[in-house]
Amino acid sequence: MTFLLELSGLNGSNPLAYLAALGTLRALSHTWKNRSVKMAWRQENTWIPLLYIEGDALSHSELISALHHYLTNQQDRSHFTLKPPAPEVVSSLKKIPQQQYRQFLQQACLAPANIELTEFAATWAGEFNPRRKDENTAFATDFDFTAGQQALLGMMRQTIEVTEEKHIEECLFGPWQYRDMGLSLRWDLLDETRRYALQAVDPTNTRQNPIVTVRGANRMAIEALPLFPIMPSAHGSRTTGFTRIDNVQVWTWPIWSRPIDMNVVRSLVAHPLLFALHPDRKHLNQLGVTEVYRSSVVSAAGYYFTFAPPQPA
């Protein structure tokens, strides 16, 4: 028996909510290894994710409890600290020497049974093609929107540590209240409204322009990142889903109508048809893809990055 569960708090046209949906699918797939867990999307006022879970029906509280049990107390694990082999806990992905990250990759290769370690090792960085030729640092994931003294892994560990069941419930079933201060990973469309050109105040002044977020959505989105690993390409290293169009970095993501599992999602979000300047909708429809969104990566006065409001590709 398979039961259907609607994640009514999530909107597939919002990058953060989309990542939170995929993170939920991935977390449940690892939680229930012997149960089929699939996802599709249904259009109402927004695109809402639908979970298809094999077995007896679960209440919202039972689902949230299962997720929280899987997600809690992960902040000290190797895939979020890189220790070992790093001599100290790593906080910034943008400052990791290539040799040090190579050692982390080698450790992951020696522990294939540790799925979390191997998946995140392919996610955080790559050894090839640093952003500047004189650098000896690894190439960090394009989802790293930090700047200055901000450090993505450090922010993630803090997010993991403070996320409670109530935060996951708000994320999945809404409404999003934006009561949580700070620790935004900058993937929400609300972050774009903090851009300097759209404000009467300095966006870096957190008193005048406070950072508010949905903590549970950030936590669930972290779990989606292994579905977007870094890969080598003819044009250098690429984070899955990111391309450059007219010299602008953009992220493209699909919405689909047929229930598919995590491994199919992993293939679908990397499908080459998605990244054409004008995606072939006819062929994508044959794959079950009903919508394709594309969002530019924008900067707030050169300080940090975030996603601009998406448009259908």
C-alpha cells in the first residue's frame, strides 16, 4: 500500500522551498531504506510537492518525528566538519587547500558504506579549476553564497544544532512565518529583497535590515545538496544545475508530474535538456517535466549572493 502526503508549506517556484522538498525526499529515502519513497508535484496556486510513501499511513507528527530523528546531532559528523583528515574543524568551503580536500575525498573513497560521507564529499568542492589561476584552493559549490567572514559549513552546523521539530513542521506544512533570526543560507527569494538597490538602508546593517528566515527550510535544503554534486566539464568545474547565460550565473530546476524516487531525481536535475538556452519543452514533457524554472544569481552591493525571482525557462 502507498499513501499520499502533501507538503503544503512548500512552493516549487521558490529555490529554498524546492531544495527543502528534495531534501525531505532524500532524508526519508535514507531513513526508510526498505520503503519506496517518491515525489511528484501538483499545481494549485503554486507547485506543491506530493510524497508517495510505501506502507501504512503516517500522521504529520510521525513524519516530522522521523525526519528530526534522522537530521538531529549531525553537526559534528565528518561530512560537516571535514575532520578527519582536516586537523581542525573546517568552516569555510572557499578556503580549503586542494591537497587538504583531496585527503577528504580519499577518506570518502575508503568508506563507501558511509553514504552521507561519500555524497557530501562530491558536493562541497572539487580539486579542479579554482576560481582564480593563482589560487591553490578547491572549487567550492556554487550554492555557497557567503562572503566576507561568513562560512557556509559553519552556518550549516549552527543551523543543524538549533533546528527543532517545530521548525521542520513550519517548513513542510506552513505557513512560513519568518520568525527565525539570522543563519540564512541565502537561497530564499526573500533574501533577494535585501539587495542594496531595493532598500532605503544599508543591507549589511542587521539592525536596520534584519535577516529573517525559516530555519526548518534551511535545514531541509541542506539535505538536498548531494543531489547537485560538482562535476568536471569542458568549461571547467560545474555544480549540477548551474550554467552561465549571457555571462550571468543561473540555476535551473525542473518540476515533474510523475512520482519518481531519489535516484531518478538525481538524474533528472542533471538532464542536459534543461540547460539549453530555450529548453525543448516537448521532449521534457515526455520525461514528465511540466515546468522548468531558471533563476539568476545576484549580488547585494558586492557583499553576498542570492537568487533573483525565477522565470520559466
